[in-house]
Amino acid sequence: MSLSAEADKVENLEFKWGKKRGVGGKKKEVQFYDSFTYDGVDYILHDCVYMYKEGEPKPYIGKLIKIWENGDKTKKVKVQWFFHPSEILNWLRGEEALPNEIFLASGEGAGVANVNPLEAIAGKCNVVCISKDSRNPQPSEQEIRMADYIFYRTFDVRHCTISDKMDDKVGGLEGILPAKMVQRTAISSPHSGQAFVILKTKGAAERIIKELGDGCLMLSNGRPLVGSMAPPPSFLGKQSTFTGHLFVDKSKHQMQREMKEAVSTSHCSQPNTIEYEMAMEWRLLQSRSDRWWKLLYKRQGEELRKLKSNLKLK
């Protein structure tokens, strides 16, 4: 098929580029992308896809690791491959493979990844990693049942060895740093939990949030797993010297007056200072807030118990 014919085929199948990622090439004529829509299906970096080869009964399974358009308008994808057990049978050494298990290509050399025309993609598939590594916690049974393929082992194409240890740069897992659990506060709900996950790129965060929204993932206790982008920290205005300290802007005259009227023998806030009035007002508001949250969570708990009892009856 000629390059122009390939381009026509994509246009006829309702193609649209997504978010731009950057440019490359000697003349900066290559445009890289994070996503695209092809034949009504949305694809983003690190999605798993399948491609067919004439005469082969099983599809080739791969992970999108690069997406771009050349200066001549040809569209390309770089794919990191998975191996079916039948393809590496000689190196399994009689070891049984799990149902629908595939092996992620790793190492260096031919067979790990290559460049293909974007229109060679036949569709998107759901591949779930069930690695016990701390970076990839064990998924739920529901996720495994819904998966088209599962994998927890890699196949090194150069050394022809199989390993169940995942490199953090394998298969689009790079960029994720350890999660930071958020400690409970007076306004934290006892019926749900939160965690901050810091990623190296904004694109990785957007990809994960999209997957959470599309996949409707559930935790082992039946609660949904959702995600959102945290707003960037604001550094507007004058900052206090120490964390947790309030900065009260006072005039020189006011400070001199308070110093004269304050009791010099005490290190605590006095009734004749603005700090004392602010502290008393804060204590009152805090007490009211604690009562509000307590009543709200009590009501939520009752509603959740009713909902669970109704689900059990059905």
C-alpha cells in the first residue's frame, strides 16, 4: 500500500489527532502526540492494541510507546510487543502459562519494539498486569476476569530468559513515584480514603485519570477508585516565616500601643490583643465545624449501611 493510500484509509475511518506532545526531526517537521481517535476508538500512549498478520491465527499484542506524524503526513506508532506462550515455548522449559497469559518483551535488540503504520492497528485490548511488585499492586478478581490478556512476566529477547520482576521503565510504568497517604483530619471522612500520587509528567497523570474514569475500577471492599488533578500550590501574598504561623499586618503605632497595654509577665495571648480575639473566634468556629462534620459523617454512615443492606437483599 502506498503512503498516500495509507493516509486516505485513515481519513475514511474517521481519524483525529489528540493532544500534541512535541516536535522532532532535523527540520522539526515531525509532530508527536499523546493520543488520537481512529475508527471511533480513542487511543492514548501506553494503551494496548492488537494487529493481525495474514495467515496468523492469533493477533499480535503490543503497547503504544510513541505516536507521531511525519512531514509527509504519514502516521506512525512505535509498539512494544508481548509474546504469546506458543511463541516462546522452547524457553518456558515445560512451565505452564496461565490462561490468556502473555509475556512482555524486554531487554535490547530486535523483537522488543518496532515502528508500524498507525493504520495497522486493528483495535484496542485490555491487558492487566498482575505483578506482585510494589509498583503494581495485585488487581481485583473482577479486573482479571474482564481482561483480554494478563501478564506478570517478561521475556528478554537478547538472552532468551523469563523473569517475573518488572523494571519500572518497562511497558509505560515509568514516571510513577510512590504514593503519599493523606493523614486523617477533623474534616476527613471515615468512609473513604485518599492518597497523593506524584508523577513526573502531566501526561502520565492525565492518562491515569482517564483510565480510572473509563475503567470504573473497584477496590476489594467494593468502593470505587477515582482520581483527580490536584491544583498547583499558590504562592500569592506575603508568607509567614514559619509553617502554621499567621502573619498579622500591624501598623507601627498599633504595635507600640499593644506593647504598652500588654501584661509583660505572661507569654500567652492576652484579652487586650488582636491575637487573643482571633484565637477565641477561631476556637468557636472550629467547635461548630467539628459538630457539622460529625453529624454529616454519621448521616453518611447510616445511608451506607442502608444501601449495603438493600444490595444484600437483592
